[in-house]
Amino acid sequence: MCYPILLKKVYMKEGLMLATIKDVAREAGVSISIVSKAFNNYPDVSEKTKKRILEVAKQLNYSPNLVAKNLSSKKTNTIGLISSGFLDSGVKDSNNSFQLFKGVYTAVEQNQYDLAIYMIDSQKQKSKSYAAFCKERNIGGAILVGVRTDDPFFLELIGSEFPCVLVDVKIAMDCEYIGSVSTDNVAATKEMARHLLERNHKDIVVVTGKEETWVNTERLAGVREAMKEFGLVLREGDIIHADFTEEKAYELTAGFLKNRKPTAFLCFSDLMALGVIKAVKEAGLSIPEDVSVTGFDGLLISEFTQPALTTIEQDFFEMGRQAALMLQRLINGNAEETSIQIEYRFVDRDSVGERE
């Protein structure tokens, strides 16, 4: 199932919707087709007529429909944002998606592109491919967020030499028309793991997301690098696979604590950390006196947990903005780099304690 939303500039004056092409044609005393030709610089419209049409348009504060112009001229000023899983996000994590979308829109608006957004459930979307969506709307390139790399529609799109920028995904192939934007996930989790290890936490359980995702693999690599520096090894029994969900993190942690009580839980998302905190408290343990907990993402709610959550804060706005800017460069054939890592911020709060 796909939910298309086309964002277009809407110009308002004194609270009223501005003129249409019909209004311009009527005031100028010409047909709608002549107005369209004037805006597209057709040679069969005289300079005198063109000048009169442009003056009327200015008086009426009329702005031509860029999407329609793109379709008629075979040129494109439209960027697509294809997002999977947004409709499943809850109140706690919706702000991060909003910030990413806001960053995309800021860069698109800055360079006078249009933005077409498609909210997609990859597990249910069967009727039409991403490539078909883009082709029908004359979209010049797409930003992909939360789309599974094993999705056949994703594979079709990147295999069609269509400009794409992937958010939090990096594919193995080196391609001039595919870019990626993400946080430096390896460095971030490495810093978080070091933070725990330097406080003498030796029994650390890692609460991970979906095993097949690129960010999950990167974050695990960061933890392993830090533990190796301290002469430790991350074993499979030290990992809880909670699929980036609060509910699963809570259920699995509650079961885990019946048999083992580690000194720290290092979580790959703030949502999973919330589930872990609930399970820890229900087990009669205190944070951080008995167990330390860390998160990842920088959700607004992480500042207000009891205790406040130590986490990695991602700059979702900048991720979206850089993704849109990179895509524009890919479309225009002047992208000097196809991989960008956005700086993160380590936020040290009260959920981590020192072990003796």
C-alpha cells in the first residue's frame, strides 16, 4: 500500500489563494495554451504577447505549476522521498522522522525543487514498483528511508541507473548514481562501549535491532572493536536481538534477567532502552546502581526517563538535508562524493554508573 503526498508551494496573499493559469489567460485576453507557451518560451508567441502575459501574471502574483511544466518539457525538478515504516512509528520516535523530512524539504526548497513523498509499507506494497512511481511523476531521483535492501522493488530501482541516496544504508557496489548518508555508526557505538568499559563494566549485554540491517552490522562492529581493545570478546550469548522495538526489548530482557544479571545493557536504540529500563525495574533492580543502560538516537523522551538516559544523539535534520543536497548533485552529474557521515553527539547522563 502506498500513500502519495505531493508537496507543492502554495502562495497566499492576504489569506486568499492566488491566481490560476485560467485567471492569467482571461486577464491577458489569450488562451490557456498561449499562457503556457509564454512561460515555456515557445518561439510562436510574440514578444509583445509574452510581455503582456508576464505583466498580468506579476500583477496577479501567479506562479506556474512546476510539476506540470516538468511533465510537458520532459525535464525534472522533482525529487522523490520514499519512506518505509513511517506509518508504524509511534509518538515516542516520530519526531526523528519529522526532523529528517524537514531536513530534506529545507534543501529541496532552497534550490527550488519540488518534493514528492511516498509513505510505503514494504511488506504490503505489491501493486506498483518504486521505479514506476518515479517514472509516472517524472521524478529525477529518490531518497530512500527505511527501505529493506532485500526488497525486490529496491533492487529494481538501484539497478535501473536511477539516481538514489540511501539513508542509513550503504550497499557493497560502488556506483556513481547511488549515494548514502548516515551517522558514523561504528565510531558511535565504539565510543559508547568504551564509556562502559572504562567504568569497569565487563559483563555487557548488547540489545540490537534487526539482524539484516546495515546499521545493526555497523553498530555491532563498533562494540566489538571497543571490546577487543580491552581484551574482551562479544559472544552470541551477550546479544539480545530485539528488532529495534520497545516491546520486544522489554520481553526479551525480562526473560534474560531471570537467569543472568549483567552490569550493563548497551542498546542500539532509545526505544529498546526504554523497554530494557522497564524490565530492569520490574526485576527489582536499580539504575545505575545495579545495572547501567545506554541508548542510541537521542529521542526527546530520553532526557526525561528516570534516570535520564545516556545516549548517542543523531542529527536527523542534517541527515535529511545532506541526502537531498547529494541527490541534487547526483541528478546534475556533479557529485564529487557519494558517501557522507553526519557527526553525532555523545550525551552523558545518569543511567551509567561506575563499577568497583
